[in-house]
Amino acid sequence: MSAAHDRGRLLGQVLRGMATDRGVVEELVRAARGQSPEVARLPEAENRRHVEVLLATGLDFFERSDEPEAQDFEAAEALGADRAAQGISIDGLLRGVQAGRTTAMNIAIARSRAAGVPDEVLLEGLVDLDRYTGALERHVINGYHTAELELSRTNRDANTHLLRRLLVHGDGAPPEPAELRRAGLSSDGLYHCLVSDVTLPGEARALEQRLLGCGGVYGLVEGRLAGLAARPPADLGPDVLLVVAPATGLAVMRDIHPLCVAALRIAGRAGLRGVRDLTDLAGEVALAAQPVLADLLRGSLDGLDHDDDFHRELVGTALVYLDHGQRLGHAAAALHVHPNTVRYRLDRLAEITGTPWDDSADDPSTVLGTLRHWWALRTWLDHSPSR
């Protein structure tokens, strides 16, 4: 009989006694629960079941004298997967596993010596035992991560489906309160609808991780990363454009989401980046919702020629003038020209279109009149034919 077989037989007897000793099982359970508060929140029966299974797997290893890699570690993989599904962190899981591992080694040493196992045989056997428990721990971790990835995909898919039902008309019935609770939302809560210009899945997942600190649910909706945030996000830097609506109830999100999408397009065309408040773009969004009326206003500028660079310069100057409160000095500073140059361009534009564009007219422009002028000019410039 080989020395390896002898130490396997002797330690196998010790482990068999441990596996069938209710007191040992309870001691390992106490060790795991004592070192990991997360594991301690699970029912003791759940901890006990896994300890018994893992002890039985170790017993099988020593009685068969297999290499660790040849063992069936299905029970260890299942332990890791179960803990991931139960929401236990990997740190909490490993604290429990390692506490149980250390306690089992100490009990095995004490019982082997009590059984008369020679120290040299015990030492060699403990080396084998350490190899086994190390392999066991690796398989627990592998089972955890495998399940974690699958759960992540499943949760992301579920959250994305729920988000689409909340944000998109015709994408299914609104979620029930129980569904909202599972996703971490409240049916009577207030949330910020947000839409980004991020479309690639990998970039969307990265941005989602940055937004998770705001609470809420995120996913790809109509090809863009969108979400419902419990708190407005802080500045995300110039690498992303994100339109955020004020906090509202879930019942109106299907009407708010299209407004965020429209604002995103407008902000993108203007070259804006970072976090943008939907209400700051309210005027542009409202006007963009009336394309037929915009075309009619554009038609009032038929005297202008899109192919004439000077005409385009006149329109651009008038827009800057209106954007700066119809103040010649402010418009001139923004354009880096003399105020008289701004005045000249406005006069030339008035000659071509038959419409006064400054505040020198006998009938000063009203707010709505100024808006009408701005809308006509903006539409004309935005609808220039490709050159």
C-alpha cells in the first residue's frame, strides 16, 4: 500500500467523521456566519446545506485520491452561483468560505493527531487538503462570476424592457407596481428622464456605470442610452451629451421622453456637450415640433439666396443680434466686428426681405414678433441646400 494511499485513507477517515458530525457542521457554519455579515443574513439551513455538500465533496476527493483538477466541483460552482443570485458580494462570500476553510483545517489537524496520524503523514495530507480547498475556492469564485454575468445580462434585459414600456408609446402596457419595485423604482416616485447620444453597447454600459450613483434604471431605448434617474447627474465632461428633464412622475414619462430626444437632436446640431437641462432648450424644442409652420415662415424670406455667402452672413448676423437681446454692442462683440458693421448688415437684410430687423422701427418688436423673426431666420439657415 503506497504512502499516498495511506494518508488518503487516514485523512479520509478523519474527514468522514467530520462530514457526519453534526457538531463540526455547526462549527463551520458559525465560523462562516461570524466572519461574513452578508452570509449571516442567509438562513442557517442554507449555510448548513452547503457545508454538508462541500464536506462530502472533500471526502470523495481523499477516498478517490484524485488530483483536484479531476474532481467534480459542481457543488462549489453551485455555491458561488447561489450566493450571486442571493445578492451576496464576492467579498462577503470569500470571507465566509475562507473562515470555513480555516476552521476545517484546524479541526482536521486536531482530529488527525488525536487519531494517531504521524506528523509526516499529516503534513503531506494537509498539503493535499490545502490544494483541494484552494481548488474548491477557485470553483466557488468561478461559479459566482459566471452567475453574476448571466444575472447582469438578465437584469439588464429586464430593466431595458421595463424602461421601454415606461418611455415609449406603443411599447407594451405600463409596468405594474410589483415590476417597478423589482427594478428599484417606486410607482409614486419622481424621476429625471434622461437621454444620451451614446449608441454603442460597450460605451452605453460604461456610461450606465457612471450613472448608477444617481439611482434609477438605464438601458438602450430607440438605440440610445436612456434612463430614469432618482437624482440629476453631475457634469459628465465633454465626452457625452446628455439631456435631463426635471423630476416628474412615471405616468408622464411617455410624453417627456420624446421631448428629451428632440432636445438631444437640437443640442447635437448646435455642438453642445455635457449635461443639458431639457427646459433650457424648451423654446427650440417647441418650435421644432411645428415644421409646417416653420416652412411657411421660411417662405417669407424668399428674397434671400442660399448660394450667396453674403446673404448667409446677413442671416447669421441677425440671429446673433436677436440672441443677444437686440443689443448692437453685445452682438458686435460676439461677432468680433464694429457695431456699425452689425447695423449695416441689419439694414441690408431689411432691404432684401422687406422686414426691419432692429429696434429702430417706429413699432418696436414684441416678444412674439422677435420670436417669429428668429424662427424664420433659424429655419432658413438650417434648411440650406447641400453645397
